[in-house]
Amino acid sequence: MLLDDRVAIVTGAGRGIGREFALELARQGAAVVVNDLGVGLRGEASDEDPAASVCAEIAAFGGRAVPSHESVTDFEATGRCVQTALDAFGRLDILVNNAGIVRDRTLVKMTEDDFDAVVATHLKGAFNCTRHAVPVMKEAGYGRIVNVTSSAGLRGNFGQTNYGAAKAGIMGMTFVWALELARAGITVNAIAPAGATRMTAALAGDGAEPDPRLDPAMNAPLVAYLASEAAAHVNGQVFGRTDFSYTLFQHPKQIAWMHRDGGWDTESVAAEFDGMLGQHLQTVGMVMPKGLSQDAARS
Ligand SMILES: NC(=O)c1ccc[n+]([C@@H]2O[C@H](COP(=O)([O-])OP(=O)(O)OC[C@H]3O[C@@H](n4cnc5c(N)ncnc54)[C@H](O)[C@@H]3O)[C@@H](O)[C@H]2O)c1
């Protein structure tokens, strides 16, 4: 199996896409720390213990897993999550930064708390976990980190100032960490997944039939591959999933230049802009996966 003797932490692994990551990593032979705080969609407290349920599912097919109920928003707590991997399995090879919440609102309705909570979970959460995991990986000279981003951050999405900021920040951290950690044998990549989970329920509309193209399990094989030794040459990349395809995002790069010897003044920019950069302007906004619609969320 691809991940025999490897040890993984998957955050937010109790439900949805993260649960599928944990199950597939375990099927591929990895021992898994199933981290999940068990909160509601907006981060509100609940009595549920999805981490324990996923550990039981993994045990049922003969895999190895332990739960972690630490919050990724808490720096010290994520240190304890890494320690759980070391105590239970003696090493840490793989970290999947997946935990997330949403609090969608248009900008003028978004509260400071909505912004802070979402950024704390996705962006700071990924930093917290990685900051504790990387010294262990560096010591071993090996590591695989997969960050979960979103087209909402890569391309923009209506009503997601907080989420888009966090997911774009995750892309930025992916590039920085890929540069910093390559020499230590650690790769860092990102995936913008897709799947019908509670996070996208509002986009599916009432009574919609489950769409096989939105099965959250379909994100996991690519992540299992990126988490393996076989993907040593893959670093600093941003992948996506759409329908039955995996995709590779182009890195943001300049696509057009306007040059003027000696530099520009405002009047000459105004005179030349449309004929030069203006003819290359791009559309903004993510393309919704088939089966989901922003209109359903607004209705
Ligand atoms: N569903 C999609 O189509 C889609 C698209 C793009 C990106 N994503 C991303 O995929 C990831 C998983 O999303 P999902 O759709 O499976 O959502 P989900 O709500 O089903 O699962 C998220 C899990 O994270 C856990 N969690 C939340 N805050 C936590 C914290 N502070 N500490 C530990 N665990 C915490 C929750 O308890 C929950 O079980 C998220 O990062 C999300 O932004 C999802």
C-alpha cells in the first residue's frame, strides 16, 4: 500500500471531505490522528464526537486511528495534536490542513467576529498545525503537507470575504512553505476540493438528488498520492477537482505588460491603459461545480 508505516494528522476529519481523507489514508496503510472539534458549520459548540466515529470506522476495516479533539484555532492545542501522533504512533509524516467553518455574508453585513472566526480556523489553524508538525518532520528529513484551499480564495466568490481571504492566504502559505521546506525533504501542496457536504448544502437547493460528481470521497485519492513518497517531485502546486477530473491551477503570474521608457505619469496611463493592459482584463469569480448553484443559496 502507498502509505504503509506512515503516520498522518488530518484536521477536521470527522465529517465531509476530511473524513474521506482520513479513511483513504488509513486504507493506504497510514495510522491516522483524526482531529475534529465536532463543531457546527459556523463553529458553534456541539455535543457530537465525529472524530471518535471516524476512528471506529477505520478500526472496523483493520486500520489504525486515534481521535484528537483539539481546536486548530488554539496554538498550544495543535501542539498537543502533534504530540498525540508521536505518543500513539511514534512519528509524523503527513499533515492535511482541512478543518473549516463558514460564515457567509456580504461585506457590509459581515461582523468582525465572522471575519475573525473563519480566518482563525482556516488560515491560522493551518499555520498552528504546520508550525508544530514541521520541526518533527525536519528532524526525520521527510514530510508531506497538503493544505485545503478553495476556488473562493483563488478566484473569488460572492459573500465570502472571510473565507476567500483565508483560502487565498492558504495558497500564499503553501508557496512559502514549499520554498522553505523542500531542502528538508518536505513537500507542501494545496487542493481546492469539491463535494456535497453540510458546507455546500445551501448551494444544492432543496430536495436535490445526490450527484455522483459531488461525492466528497473523490478528493481523497489525489491527497493520498500527494501524501506518499511517490509524489516527492510534486511541491508548491495547487490542485483542484471538478466533475471526475483533477486539475492543476496556474500560479498567479503576469500576463500582460505596458512599458514606457522612463516610466509612466498618470495622464499617459489614462491615455494608454485600454489599448495595452485593458485588452487583457479577466473575469473574476469561481466557476460553481455542476450540481451546485449560488442561486440556490440566495433563494
Ligand atoms: N465542500 C466543498 O465543496 C468544499 C469546497 C472547497 C473547499 N472546501 C474545504 O474543504 C474542507 C472541508 O470542508 P467540508 O465541506 O468537508 O466541511 P464540513 O463542515 O463537513 O467538515 C469540516 C470539519 O471541520 C471541523 N472543524 C471546524 N472547526 C474546527 C476546529 N477549530 N478544530 C478542529 N476541527 C474543526 C468540523 O467539526 C467539521 O467536522 C474545508 O477546509 C473547506 O473550506 C470544501
